[in-house]
Amino acid sequence: MDKVRGILIGRMQPVHNGHMEVIKRILEEVDEIVIGIGSAQLSHEVKDPFTAGERVVMMTQALAEIDVDPSRYYIIPMQDINFNAIWASHVKMLTPPFSIVYSGNPLVKQLFAEEGYEIRQPPLYDRINLSGTEVRRRILKDENWQELVPKATADLLKEIDGVNRLKNLSVKEISDI
Ligand code: NAD
């Protein structure tokens, strides 16, 4: 029988516990998951501090932490394109074939629904705290961000001095103020 594959696309800036809960849930429903690292071209910005490669490391190690069999996932960085109307085709070109799109993002759901894909909305896990925005806010304020992310994300930030990167990026030049 053909494998059932689902896709989850996210900026993962950074990978946090909400992403991992969603992935665990999806793996209960499909044989394989395609994890799209969205906005792969962006890095070194306050909203998008980490490179696609850094996000791949966070995700790969975080999946290892929860003992996901590597034969069950594909991690694929994908750049944004200027044309929403053909974005679903762009994603399709980059990924193994999939039939189910998992997303809570209204634009993502709309674009794939128009192409005839089955859309499933995963339940929200503590969305107030488990969001990239909250993790980045806590990093900048020296609050406890580690409790919101897998150990893999904390380890990678340490390796690349990611806390200082984010803090440096948040400093506005006089000319920007
Ligand atoms: P995200 O990292 O915020 O979230 C990824 C997924 O995880 C989403 O489906 C979200 O609903 C889910 N999620 C996050 N936290 C959760 C929690 N606590 N509980 C349950 N689910 C949770 O990323 P995103 O903003 O949804 O990423 C979409 C990507 O697609 C972006 O990179 C965007 O640029 C890209 N995109 C590109 C185009 C284009 O290029 N034209 C068009 C549409 C989308």
C-alpha cells in the first residue's frame, strides 16, 4: 500500500515545543511527515534570526530527542516566492509527494485547499507561550525561554551564540530610530 504522507510547514524561528507536539500528533496519523522549513532565505533579522541550516539542525536533533525514526521524516528548507497563487506548486516541486496538509496558518490552509489537498488543523498547544514570537521575546528579556523549546534548540543557540545574535540584531542604529 502507498505511504500516507502529511506536510507541516513553519518558519520555526526557532523550533519550539508547540512544533514538536504537533509533529508527534501528525506521526500518529500518517506514515511519514514532510517538515518544510519556511522562509528559508531569511536569517539575521529579529523576527527571523536563524538560518535554514541552523533550523534544520534544531529540528533534526529535536526529533532524535523524542526518538522519531529518521526513516519517517524529511526536512526540507523552502524559500518564499512572490506569488501566493503558485506557492503550493512550488512546495510540491520541492517535496516528496504528500496528500494531507497540517497547518494552523490561514493563508497556508487557503492556498493548499484551493489546490485540492486535504487540510487538517492540529490542536493548539499552549499557543500563548508556545510561539516563536514568545520565545524570541523571552530571549531578548533574559526570561526563561529554555522551558519553551527542546534541548536541541537551546544547544544550537549555545553553539552559534544565538542569544547574543538576537540581542545584537535588536539594537537599532541611530539612523533607524
Ligand atoms: P510557524 O513556525 O509559526 O508555525 C508552523 C506550524 O506549526 C503552523 O501550522 C502553526 O499553526 C503550528 N504551530 C505553531 N505553534 C503551535 C502551537 N503552540 N500549537 C499548535 N500548533 C502550532 O510558521 P508559519 O508562519 O505558519 O509558517 C508558514 C510558512 O509558509 C512561512 O515561512 C511563510 O513565509 C510560508 N509561506 C510562503 C508563501 C509564499 O512564499 N508565497 C505563502 C504562504 C506561506
